[in-house]
Amino acid sequence: MGEPLPVLVLISEDPRASHRANEALRIALGVVAGENPVTVVLVGPAAHLLDDNTDDLVDGDDIAKFRGSLKRFGISFHVERSAIPPDGSGWNEDGHAVVPISPDEIAGLVAKAERFIVF
């Protein structure tokens, strides 16, 4: 058998308003645990998945747990540059690996992926 195919998990759902953002993280974790290469991309309001105070997020406790597990697996969050809070306060203070990216760079990641999970 060859190398596992890369999977792109693209999340644009707002975790302050939808369970779907949490579900996307849960699925990403499951794919990672299956030893598949995964790239997680947060677009627009999905960047709130990295908010420090998860009390304001739908499923906040689960989000914190899944985020921690992804961190232990060494998974970075590729975050649309314009969605990153300008001052960074209250955001990603647990030091999760974040790669700021542009829309063009997101398109490049899409072009390289073999499979997609889009929320």
C-alpha cells in the first residue's frame, strides 16, 4: 500500500453559534488518530475555535478537549490571516501551533489535498 492520502479539514462555521465547528474538530481528530496526514484550516469566524475562554462557544468543553488532543498529535491550525485577532489577547494563549495564511495559500492547500472535509 502507498502513503495515506492527505486530508484537508476546512472549517468556516462559527463555534459561538453552531455545533458544526466542534463536530469538525472531532472528525479531524478521528482522521489524525487513523494516521492520515491532516491539515486543519480555520476561515473567518472559525478562528474563534482558538479563543481562550471557551465558555462563550457552543460545546466549549469539548472544543478545549479536542484542541488539546490535536495539539498532542502535533497538528497546527492554519488560520486565515484576516481572522486572527489584531492584538491576539484572549486568543490561543495555550500556544497551539498556528500558521497564518492568505486566501491564495488556502487555495494552494486545497490543490494539494486528495480528500476534503468542509464545515
